[in-house]
Amino acid sequence: MNFIQIFKKHLEKAPYFLILIPLFLIIHIEQEYQYLIPYSFVYSEIIQLLLAPLIIFSISYFLLRDNKKAALYAAIILIIFYFFCDIKDWLHTEHPGLLISTYTFLLPVVAIILLSAYLGIKKSKGSSANVFLFMNCIFFLFIVSDIIPLITAGSTKKNDLGDHSKELYKTYIPCKDCIKPDIYYLIADAFTSSEVLQNEFNYDNRLLDSFFKKNGFFLIPHSKSNYNLTPFSIASCFNLNYLAGLDYSKDFYIKEYLPGVSSVYSSELIPILKKEGYQIINHSTFNINGHPASIKPFDIYDIYSLYQRHNIFKKINTDIGWLIKQTLNIHVPYQDDPEYVKQKDIHFEKTFNALLRTSISPSEQPRFIYGHLVLPHLPSAFDSLGNRIKPASNSSTKKSPKERYIEVAILTRKKLMQIIRSIILNSKRPALIIVQGDHGFRFPDKEKQELEFANLSAMYFYNKDYRLLHDSLSNVNTFRIVLNTFFKKNYPLLKDTSYYLQYK
């Protein structure tokens, strides 16, 4: 008997497919999101998916008392357990509103399949060799078909939506006789403009505007972001250009979000400033090439859901858990994921404290300090005084998103003013302070989509040379103006344009 025959016999007897199925799933997700997944956020979900075969095989063996029958039944359960989400989401997309796309139809179908498979396998008398061979081979081939493109891709460049050639950086010549000021770039996530606060929220933001003017800032009252989603807004600003690789026609799910994160990582501004001799201090939510975030990031984009959806129980809970509890008369008030909110608020506090520490720390080297406060973007458990509030017990006492936004915006405003005062008071060298919202408030009404671009924007230049600034400047031109004004460059300003990305 030759090696192939021996190997074939082995595949006919051993249920390797029980581990090949979850391995295929995990490798396939990586193949779909090449180089985009930070695994520190998802290892717990991966471990749970890998443990599922052991648990399900144990249950199957308890029911069937036969190893081979238990392995076959476990394989059927696993395929449903892992891939039910894909069938459900496909039906929902392709046949919205039809009965076949609902849980009312699908869950009974799953139950019938499992019961029929159990009865059929229990009564079966035939050999399982061919089924074992087929299952082992097919999932092995699936894995190989995903590994090959992973190996051949071999580059993260395809995830960079900016200029792959990095021509701006490569041709950049540093200024030898320029004063090198500290540059503070302070982002307040989703902080809208004073005009929108007044017109849409009936809130007067005069206190912050007056603070800026009193301290010599140039206020940009009609500023707009270039994109309405954070990664793309920051990436375009840090690449000093619009993102040529971005497809605006798509709906933006996690898969479309993550290249924006990669585009921040690979952006051109940071290496340009390093050419100018700058120390880079990154107090943000993004890792930047050679300069990881100083504060441990949290899963801001819910990357764990890429794996969690492949657990049928978690998929059902995410989609209709609220309905099940309602049907069972279990009263659980709606609230945002408390762990997510907690981690987000902790990140806000840590960023604020890190920026204060940096502002009082002397440095002989010029510094670029990127601070990204994750508020007033909701959700948050803070009130306007920085106290954590409990979720409302019922809908009648729950505040609207607009009311909560104003509370969190007031808190963020206070923190920004504290940081700016500390910078001005403690700076030992000339300083630039740029304060912006990466985008504005997200309105549920489609007719107000344009308002999502309206953002806070104010700039302090130590030399008060504001000639290139105007009252409707957009974020993408920010660092073109900085390089032109302080490093003797002559970059043309881009047309101020905003691109709406349809997020899901």
C-alpha cells in the first residue's frame, strides 16, 4: 500500500474536519480583511470559536454514543453554528421584507434540519468513510485557497487609500533656517460648529468662541470636514490630500472602515515632520507608523463583531435579543454596550491627562503632539460636569441624543480650554495649536446629511500670520497651510470639498 492510499485511509477514519472548519473560518476572515485586523481585540472571540467543536462534539457523543456518528452530527451543527449569519444576512440583503429572510422562518428551519440530521445519523448503518474523506478534503482545499492569496498579497499597501508612492514625503526638503514651533493638533471627535449648535440644538457656544478670540486664535466659523467618518477625515488631513483610493459609492461597513485606519498609519505628514527634526507624540486612537498610540486603544470600531457574528447564539442576541426578552416579559432598559462606553470614557480621561502632562513637559526638540479626544461623539456616560450617570430606567426619563450630545460637548469644551490654557502657560518655545472636530454631529434625518461636515475649527499661530486662513477652510488644507506658513513651502491649497460616506 503506497503513501497516498495510506493517507486516504487515514482521512476516511479521522474527523479532522472538526478542527478544519473553524480554522477555515478564521483564515477566511483574515483573507477578507488582509492586514487590517488588530488581533488584540479579537483573541477571546477566536478562542471561543476554536472551542466550539470540542463542546459540540461532546454533546453529539452524549446523544449518539458513537464517535463517527457524533463527528458527523457535530459537523452539521458546526456549519450552522458558524455560517448561519452569512445565510441570514444574504437573505436580508437580497430579499428584504420576505418571510424567508426572517428569524420566524429561519429558526424553525434550523430546528428541522438539526432534528432530521440527528434522526438520520442515528438510524444510519452505512460506512462514514466517504463522508469523512469528502469533509476532510473539501475544508482542507478551502483553507489552501485562502492561504494562497494571503501569501501572494504580501503587502499592506493595498489598504492605504493615499498616494502609494509617497511622492510628497519623498520630494520634501526640510527648512534649515526656520523656527520650529511645537505643533499641537487637538481633535474633539464629532464636535460640530457653533452655527449648527445654535440652529439645530438651540445652544449658544459663545463661551468657547470668545475663549478662542481672547487667546489669539483664528476662528473658522464655516469650517467643514472633508469626510463624515473619522478614519478618512484624519487620513486626508495627514496625507494633505483627498483619498484617491476611496470608493464613495460603497456602503461603509467595518471592511470599508479599516482601510481608513491603515491610511492614517501610513500617512505622509508624520515622516515629513520627522525630516524637519520633530519628535512625534501620539495621544490618539490611531497607531501611526513608528509611533504607536501612547494610550492603550480600545475596540472603537467593534472589530470583535467580525468573529462574534459567526457564533449563532451571539448573532441571534445581537439581532433580536431585545425582542426575545420582551416576549418573555424580561424588562431590560435599552442602553449602549456598557463595557464599550466605559472603555471610551476611560480613553477620553487618559488622553486629557496625557495632553496636560505633555503641555508641562519641557523639550529641547520641537514636538508634534496629536491628541484625539473621543468625545463629544456619543455614546458616553459622562454628564457636563464629568460625573458618570446611570442609564435611564425607562424611556420617559431618558434624554434624547441631542440633549446628551450637548452635555458631553460642554464637558469636552471645558477639557479643551484646560489643555489650551496649560499649553499657553507652560510653553517654553513658540507653539501652534490647532483645534478641530474630525466631523460634526450625525443627524438621523437624511435631509441634514450636509450638517455632518460642519465642525469646530480654530487655529493659534504664535506669529499671528493668518493670511492663508479663511472662514470656510476645510480640514484637508490644514497642514498645507502649516508647511507653507512656517516651513517656507508653496503647496497649492486644495478646493474645499466634502464627500458623504454612507455608514452602516
